[in-house]
Amino acid sequence: MTDDLVDALRQLARKWESSAREFQSRARVEKAGDIHTAYYYRGVVDTYQRAASALRVLLSTNQPTAEVPALQYRAATLAEAHDLLEKAGLYARDLRQHEDSAFTAIFSRLQPITQEQRIGRLSAVNRQLIILDAGSLPDSGEPYIDFAFANV
């Protein structure tokens, strides 16, 4: 790991430890009779402490890591991506191509198919396909899948 990354991770561990102390002090201020709030704060404190400890253990191992080469996507046309969707039996409301040769397919919310089924169909049609992300658009709630073709 680079020194900048290690420093950033140590800073994150310190932030989590600080948050654990903050929630611990909040728990003392809260009314002693509110058992639900006490359980909540205890859980938050425990979570922050465990996360910080795990991160510190990871940093203390300090094992050298090999540089992972950046993943390159095969350049594909919009027509090729459209054909892939069609072969999978998927009908995107919108298909966008990005500069890094990745694609975003946006589907209608009214289609009676789950995201898992869409991803399964895409993967079955082309084994060299990489699913980068999937979810729902925050503004419209429409499902989307980001994908790219592996550069083999």
C-alpha cells in the first residue's frame, strides 16, 4: 500500500474511534430508564470499535501488495450492446455508452422482471460481460445496469 493510502486508513480508524467515544458519552447523557436507546448506543459504540480495531489489525500486518492492473474494457459499439440486450430478451428504455467503453441500460419500472433476472440473462448470453453496477435511479426509481465487455 502507498503511504498516502495507509495514512488515510489510519485517519479513518481514528475517526471511527472518535465516533465510538462520542456515542459512549451520549449514552451516559441519555436517560437511564430508556433501555432501547441504551441498547442502540451500545451497538453503535461496539460497531465503531470493532471496525476501527479490524482496520488497525489490517494496517499492522503491513504485507506488501502487488499492483493490480487497471481493468480495461473492450471497445464495443452501441449497436453491439443493444444486440446483447435483445439476445438476452431485455428491453432497455434507454441505453447509454460511456467514454470508458462501459454502458448503462435503463429499464422501465413496469417490466415484470427483477434485477437479478436481468443480470442472470445478460451473463448467460455473454460470459465476457462484466456487470459494473446495478440499482435504481434516485430521481425516478427506474432500474439500471452498468456493464462492459471484458478486454480478453
